[in-house]
Amino acid sequence: MSPAIGRSVDRVDGRAKVTGAGRYSAEIALDTMAYAVLVGAHVPSGRISMINTSNAEQAEGVLAILTHRNIERIAAQPPLLPSLLGQSAPGETFFPMQDDIVQYAGQPVAVVIADTLERAQHAATLIQISYEETPSITTLDQGRNHAYEPERIFGGLIPGRVARGNVEASLAEADVRIGVTYRFAANHHNPIEPSATTAVWDGDQLTLYDSTQGITATQLTVAALLGLSPSKVRVITHFIGGGFGCKAMIWPHVTLAALAARHVGRPVKLALSREQMFSSCGHREEQLQQVVLGANRDGHLAAFRHHKLSPTSPFDDWAEPSLGMSAQLYTCPNYEGIYRLIRTNTMTPTFMRGPGETTGMFALECAMDELAYELGLDPLELRLRNHADVDPATGNPWSSKGLKECYQRGAELFGWQGRNPIPRTLRDGNWLIGTGMATAVYPVALFMPTQRARARLYADGSAVIQAGTQDFGIGMATVMTQVAADGLGVPLNCVRFEYGDTELPNSSAAVGSSGAGMVSAVVHNAVTALRDQVIALALADERSPLYHADPASVVVSDGRMMLRDRPNRGETYGELLLRHHLQDTEALGSWTPPPLNTPYGLATFGAQFAEVAVDADLGLVRVRRLVGVFAPGRVLNPKTARSQLMGGMLWGLGQALLEGTSMDSQRGRWANASLGEYLVAVNADAPDVEVDLIEVHDEIVNPLGVKGCGEIGQVGAAAAIANAVFHAIGRRIHELPIRIEHLL
């Protein structure tokens, strides 16, 4: 029987998705279902001076209207903690509708509940609200003079300032200095499926059908907010139409759905509108990043300063960790990274695909490209000269790397050798052609607590594996089926992976590209524990052909236990179990990640290459080719891995050229809160994309050596495109997205 791991297996949930059999959270149908609609504040700062719900209450089908005057008060506000910690994970330390204060536009100020969605939507338009508005700050430019340096960010996990060596002195002595400031527009996630929650009470037992990247995070957050034992809250999530970070933290609408259902005494469905997705689930914050590089004439970095300024909410010190991996990518003895924040009247920012690295690496990789041109070096050669053989931040060895192999393979696939480095030299008719490259890097997350999974083997040779995780489009169920099949030594079609329910053994949210590594580790441990348990039963059974055999000599293939050197001596799982009058047997497996002080550098690496065509007269940019080569440890399923990486690379195209949310600073609202005005890449924008994988052996990160590839595909893609645009037109653009007006 050939191994399942490493094969390009089709998605096990594919048929359910393409036939419509799969049910998403907003498609759950329950008897006596009611529908809730949120009403958001129309001002960014102030208080509610008057709220009149009488007309709405008299509208046909309306069951109740909740405002700050009659809604149940929450029991406690949990601290802001990233969901990968395995604890409660509210998206912000503010819960709306507890008083009359307005902190940001779009903040929920009322919930309308009716017997149909249309009636709830109509009644919401009948509510009359007046505000006493107070001065607000909603943009980086408005608040720049009020910036402060936080002690820590990211739920307290990351210091606000990190330094090594003497940056000032080294910059002063450097032969060459490059100093650049990059500006990034705010971004919003926009998954196909907007966030939705269906809540139903059975006595004091609450069941939530929630569109979430972390069912346990939803369970623990709602339980804490409502003052319930987690045993009283069950969360079910079988199908999710994309998350990308906005469904990683738990936002107020989930608990509001539960409160609405308890208030009216019947199931309630609350689905956010597309516009509400822009003001209800966090965002990637607007930001300025300053990069200063100092180098010797031979191109070796001597000093690197990286500062970031960004808006946060009035109540949380949140910044995506843009200065994390940039400090560890290249050998550089002198480094300084500082975060500065501005309190603004927006909601707390949050994870967005490749949080931190997509922006931080853009700034560093574009600055490295400028440095290469200043020194007259090939951009790839400059990176090789500064390759970090050990982690520059600690001096520890990498658990695994493979970056040089990614550079080499990517350059071969792209045809980088022989490239004319001089800008504006290659044309195709009226199009200026440019090529660029960048390094990709993403940390391997090890914050999560102990994970658990259950494996059950039946006498007919089938197996069921259970884990309280979720699959939000990444192929989790498929690759875990492969891991289980190999661990048990049974065919793929004999394994079923059950997930998406907090009644199953729990695991942390699958965020930070940790899902494949985290869940594969615990599934592997569960199935190997079960396999060893059954083998031990055979070795102790006088009637078994394996009686008193050396356990190390026993292997399993196609559901049959046998001696490695004498395969004719053995028996099937089913023969053994039935002889012992067992219809099934099971084992519980667990996995605890290595501690945070593990003496290794932990990261996934890759290399990105791009070719663009620019019509300088019209300001148009067309990406013609993207090549990405990545080293994500052991690859469980090349098909799903390439799909993830290709999706990330195309999102990098969107980051570079299309995506940006604009704030109306007068009204404090996002001005382009729709898919008609917030531009995302579509099929017509997609170029030829080539993805290749370099497998590297890693014994540190988890039992199977899986490092994850959900986010690294985006890291480096935008920088490669921006560097290609420079090569095409000979002018640097220091702002994202790169728009027509930047090129004219």
C-alpha cells in the first residue's frame, strides 16, 4: 500500500460543496427560526442622545428590539488574546450596547429581531436615533501628532521595541545608506461568506452554528461574556466560506445572536451584510513603515532600522506584528524595531492573511531592491550575501530552512539569469516589461496549548478520527484523512475525519498557518497510539500469529499487521478484534508544542518572482507571470498546498495593485464598503502562476515536520511585483496599492 501522505488527493468535502449539500452557518434551518439585523452607529464618536424604536416595534413580524436600554449585560469582558492561544479570544476589549457611548461608526447600537429577514431589515430602517457627536480621529494623518509607543502589542505577546547592537553608530559608518518610508492603505478581508451565527437555546444549554476559524475560541469567548460554563456552550461549524483572519477572533455579533435568541425564546440567525463586514470584523490597519538600511560596499548589511506607525482602537494596543520576521531574515548585527500607535475611532484591527509579514516584508524587500541597485548588485545576489545561516535575533540554528534552494529553483523556473538589470530597457509594443523578486518568510506558530484527538478503529477495518478543529477552505479534512490512513496503515477510503464540533476533543483555532502542523501532529499521535495499542493486544494473544513478536518488527499495511521481514506472518485488525469480541477500539492522542524558548529559529521560507507589463501612458499594470517556490517542511498534499500558495500569491497581486479601504475622515466611515468599490483580484487579473515546493526535513516543529503554507504565499508577492514595476518604469512607488495616479 503506497503512502497517503505526499499524494495529491482530491478534496474529501469537494462533492458536498459543489452539489450544495454542505450547509454553512447562515443556511442552518431550525423550527420557529427568527432573524436578527444589526443597526450600526452613524457617527464615529459621541453618545446616543435619543433612540426611538416605537415605529419599528409596531412593524409586522417584529418580535423584539434590543438597545442599550434593555439588553442583557455581559458578565465580564475577557482580555484581548490571539485565538491561537486556545483561550477566549474576543476581537476587542469593548462590547457594544452596554451604555450610550459610541466609539466608532458601525458599532452596533440596536438589534432588530423579526420572524423573517425582510421584516427585520425593514424594521431596522424605522428606528430613529440622534447623537451628541464628539471630535474624532479616524485616520493616521489626523492622529500622527498623538502617537505613543506601547510597551507591548498583539495581546501582550510582542514587545513594542526590540533592538540589538548599535544602529546609530553603524548607520553613520556604513558605506551606503537607504532610507525609505512606505505607506499602506487599510485592507478588509471580504471572504465569500460573510460572518453569520445561528443561536438556539435548550434550557440553559446554548448551541451556536458559527462561521468561525476557531470553534473552541467561540465557545470560550461566548461562555465568558455570558457568565456560563463552557460545558453549556456547544459550537458547530462544518463549512466556512473563507476566513483569512476576520473569523479568527470572536466579534460582538456572535454573542449578540445568543442574547437575541434568549430574549425571544426561539432560534435566531444573525448574518452580517457585506457593508457590515467592513465595520464588524476588524481589518488590516492603515500604516506607515520607515526602513533604513546601512551596508558595506560589498553588500553586507551593517544596520537595519524598522519603525511602524499605525492606528488602533480607543481601547486596545493592537498592531499587526510587521517587524517580526524582518528582524530575523538577514544577517545584520545591528537592528532596531519600534511600533508606535495612534488611538482612533475605529474598531480594533485584527489578523489578516500573513498578518505583519505581508506589510513588513514588503517594506524590507523593496528597500533591499533599492540597495541592490545602489550597489550595482543583482537583487538575488544581495540576498544570498546576507543569507542568515542562523537566526540573527538569537544565534540559534534554524529548525529547517531551504531558502537557498528556493532561490535557486525559483530563478531557474523564472529564467532570472541573464536578466538585464537596467530599467526601461525591455518593451512589448507600448508595454514596458519589468521583472522583480523578493524573499518570503513566515513564522512557525508555537503559542497553542496541548491539542487532543480521538481515533476509533472498527472490526470491519474502517476508522473514524475526531478533532474539535474546523476546515475553512484549506483542505483540513482531506490531509487529516491522509495522516490517519498512513498512521493506521489502512486505505484512504476506510478513514472518516470528523471535525467542526466542540463536543469533540478540542484544539486551538487554525490560525497563523498553524492548522496543518497542529492538527496533523495530534491526529498522528492519536492514530499511532491506537495502532500500537492493537499491536500490543496481538503480541499478548496466544492465538495471534504475532504472539511474542518484537513490536518494533511489526508493520501495518492495508489494515493487516505483519512482520516486516516475514509478511506472511500476520493478521488483519478485524480478525484480532473479532476474536476478542470487540466491535471497535479507540485511543485518545495529544500533542504539546515545543516551548517558546525552544533553541531554534522557527520559520517557513520561500522566494517570489514576478513579471509585469506597464503602460506608462495609461498608468496600467498587468502582472504577466508569478513564480513562487516555498519550503514548508513536509508536504502532506501537494494539490491542496499548491492551491493555498497560489491563492496567497494572487492575493499578493491584489495587495500590490488593487486593495485599499478609504476612510471618510469627516464622517468616520469606510467610504468604499462594498465589492463594487473595494477592488479584489478576479480571474481576468490572474496571470500564469507557477508554484513549486522544496521539502525540508524538520524534527523540531511537530512529529511530521509540517510547517504550514496558508499565508507565506502572499508574503513577498507584492514586493516582487512592486520591484518589477520599478524595473519596468525606472521609478519607485512607495505606497500600496500602486494606483494609476502613481504611474502617470
